[in-house]
Amino acid sequence: MNNLPVEYIAFGTPITDDEGYITNAIVFCHGWGGDYGSLRRIIDIMGPGEPIDTKKFFIIAITTLGSLNSASPSVMELGAKFPKYSIGDMVRFQMEFLKVKFNIKHLKGVIGNSMGGFEALTWGAKYPDYMDFLISLVSSYKVAGHNYALFKFMNNIIESDPNYNNGNYTKPLTNSLKLANESMYPYGLSREYYRYELSNDEIDLAMDEMAEEAVEEKWDANDIVYRNNASTAYDIEDIVSNIKAKSLIVAINQDQYFPPELDAIPMSKMIKDSKLIIYDSIMGHIGTHEIIKIKKELEEFLKDFK
């Protein structure tokens, strides 16, 4: 496949060496349902004088392979003929883009949130000399347990639609896509948030809104199935120890997707000299919106790279 579309946004000022290569780039990798705009999750720690200092770093957020507006089954209009891909392919997609668009062959750092953490960690494990630092936000070294079951459940909803036709459908599978997105709702926030911050009526409304989001954002069934298959196949337990970049692993105690005791803590023991930060957020998995809570720790981690 040639001439693949790539959606991205960039902030800051690039610094180049004598050979013209950009030397101060940081790539942000978004989560499962996100895109380049997911960079807003860390916007509170970006800007002049902030931990991610836009005067010293050049930050690039890329909508990854398989996500809407970059190369995906729907965007390329290939449907079920689109090649199957892995998390490793997502990484290579971004590496090729960085080389062609920005003349980048080495990154200052990679930051990945949730599924984006799969990419960042794979990047560090398979190409250990490619970056100086790596930050994993609410992520893991493999998809297993209830995360695996949830991805499979979403695909079962879509693939059991009478109109799915092995991915060769002729019109949007609206109802199935609504149900698939709605199935994710109970896990995004903490159990405490659902119990104490929301009434049942508010939960009804939120679930309805999440279902409609699949329509409003023009979800495509093959896009979802392909991305879920890439995620369920993700497992770098055998190579995660290859990571050489200075690594920061950030977890949230109330995260239902990646509880620290199952993911971040064991992963921190696999990655040599990594630093682990765990904080509280009633927002659960999406508590990276409150990343300002660990601003001092992030500043301390990043100070050597500025």
C-alpha cells in the first residue's frame, strides 16, 4: 500500500542537527477510540515552562493506522480487503511517517495513553535505540483477562449482525456499532464514580449518548473489528525487558481497564530502571485528564531531556 493518508497535529519548535534531522521530537500515541486530538489529555502539562515545554520540545500527535482519518479500512475504501495489521504495524506506520514528513530518525521521547501505550511500549521494545525516554499512561504489556473478553464481545456484536457479511456490508451497521460502543461504558470511569457521582437516570443518559457517539463520529464496523483484533493479539511480555529508554509508567488506582496490581506494577519490574507513579482519580481510566496531579513528578522525570 502506497500514499497512505496520515492525520496529525504538531506543536513547538523543531531543532535540527548539522545533518538536518529533527532532534527534539516527542510523539504522542492516542488510545483505542481516540485520534490526534487526544493530545488534549495532557494539555495541562504542555506549553512554555511546563513539563512538556513547547519551547524545548517538538510534539507530534498522529492518528494511528486503523483509526478514522488516517489509513484504515473505511478511509481507504477497501473494507474487508484492507490488510490485517498489528500494534507493531501501527508503530512502523508512524515511524515511516516521521521519516518522510519530518526527516526524523530518532525521537526524544514517546508518550502513549492506553492503546497508545501498547504502541509506545512496542516501539521501545522492538526499536530500543529509537528514543531517549518513554512514558506509558494507563496501559500494559499485554491484553488479557477482561480486556481481551471485552474486545471479543464488541467484535461478536458486530460480526453477528445479519448485514455484516464477513465485512462486506453495503450500509453502516448502525445498531451494532451503537451497542459495541455502549458495551465499553461501564469501564471508563471508576466504580465509585458510577455509584456515588451518577444517578441511574444520568447513567441512562450517558449510555444513550455513548451509543449515539458511534453514529456522530462515523464509526465503521471493519475499522472496529480490525483494531480490536490488533489489540487482542498484543502481548510483548517476552520482549518488554528489551526497553532501554528511560521509562516512566503511570497508573491510576481506580482504573478498571488496567488495575496497577495487574499491569503497571508487574510491568515496572520487567523494565530495567523504570519509574512507577500511581495516583488516585475517581475518573478511573480516563483520569489522565487529571494528569496535572503528578506535574512535579513529570517535571522531575523530563528535566534531563530538555
